[in-house]
Amino acid sequence: MKIQLSFEYQIFENDQQLVGNLQKLLKASKEAVSLSYAPYSKFHVGAALLLSNGEIVKGSNQENASFPAGICAERVALSTASSIYPKEKILAVAISYHNSADDSSTENILSPCGICRQSLLEATQRQQSHIEVILSNPAGKIIYLQNADNLLPLAFSSDHF
């Protein structure tokens, strides 16, 4: 048996193509990049979550000399939202970055690591609703996904045990 998995996403040339609060959310993720502590990799990441109460929660990657003790921006934002607004659903996440070690990489669009994909998937399952995803690069190009579940097909979940 052969099965094919696929999903759709949109590519935008700039944030003007985003609707509603998504422009504001992307701006917050770019602001969060400046909160990053990445003295080792020089790879600064910011994430911002739009919650159902209209609040935006930011997170940034935080490195540590004792690898792998650091934490990614997405998980910082998810943990912060869960701690401060435990009953609010996450409507969308925006992720931005700046690689100060290589300015030539501004055309690449960042995608979350596997642990962050799993964490976003867990959040969608916990709240039983989709989370929109905005991935951006420093040059302004954007990938938009309607559902964070698409970041991790065939994912491990609580349904497995």
C-alpha cells in the first residue's frame, strides 16, 4: 500500500499580505529576536503567540554554555503562555530570526526544530483547535500554514499510549 501525505501552505512576499492581527503578531516575533541570548550560535530566534484573549506572548531562544541546556524561542513562548494564561487558546504563532554569524542566510525561511514541532502539536491537541503558523525570514518573505499539525506528519502523541 502506498499513501501520500501532503499539505498546502502560502508564500507571501511581505507582511502586508497578512490579515488581521497576524501582522501585529509577526512584528512581535521580530521584536522578540532582540531578546534572544545566543552568544554561541549567533542564531537569534523570536516567537510570538496570539492568544484567544487578544494578548501576544513573546519568547526568544536562550542558549547556555552547557549544551544542550538552552531552550528554543517557540518553547519559551509556549511555556510563558501556559504559565500566565493557562485557560487561553493559542490562535497563531509567528517565528522570526536573525543569524548574526552569517548575514547571507537572510533568504532562508526558518522552520521550527523537531522538539518545537512536537511542542506545537501537543498544544493543538491539548486545546483541541488549530494553531496558525507564520514563518518569516529577515528579508520579509513569509510562509503561512493554517495548521501547526502540518509541521509534523505522523507525529507521536498521547493517543499512542
